[in-house]
Amino acid sequence: MSVNLTAINQYKTVDVRSSVASASPHQLISMLYDGALTALANAKGCIVRKDIENRVNQLNKANAILLALQDYLDLEKGGEVAENLNALYSYIVQGVMAANREQDAEKIQELINLLLELKQGWAAMPLDIRMGKSGKK
């Protein structure tokens, strides 16, 4: 049976756009974490398979997402937390570049573990903070 890959890819694109359009800012960050984690996992598999072109594409995608996360930070309002996240994102971006250069699947796993911790912390954020309500008056 023949599958029309173009149609499937278009459907996926529409589905992603729809999800992004209806997502809250909190959900958008979660989606970015998911995208970076997926790209890193794919890159790790590419290293094992010695698929250079896709490894580079996936690591570039992960870095683009990480840079978007970094740009999303409000360093003025976010204080120490934003500064720490900024430093951590910078570390991960540098790690992605090193893993690419050295074709190091273990380094990618280290970065995946860091992002998983961030994602878990983000998911555990109290609902009032997710909704932009700090409780302060």
C-alpha cells in the first residue's frame, strides 16, 4: 500500500500550527522543551547510525529551539531564576556544538537529562503561576 508522505507531512504541520495557536505561554515552553528533547534524541540515534547529515540537522534544530527558549527569558523581571536558566541554556547550546563536533552520544544524553529536569520543573509549576497570577497584590 502506498502512503502519500506529502499529505502526512502537511497534516502534521497543520496539527502543530493548530496546537501552537491555541497554546498558553506555559504550554508553548513545554512544546519547545519537547521539540528540543526530540531533536536531541534523534541526533543521538543518528550518531549511532553514523548518519552525519541528519545528526547535523537535528542538532541544529535543537540549538535553534534552545536559543528561542533563551530569547524568551525576561532577564529584568525574572531575576536570579532567569539568569540561571540563561546560563544553563548557554551551557546546553555549547554542549550541543561539542557533541556535534565530537559525535558524542554520551554528551547528548547528558544534555537530554538536563532538559528533562527543566521540563519536569516547568510541568510542576503551580497553576496560578502558569496562568500569570502570582498571588501578590
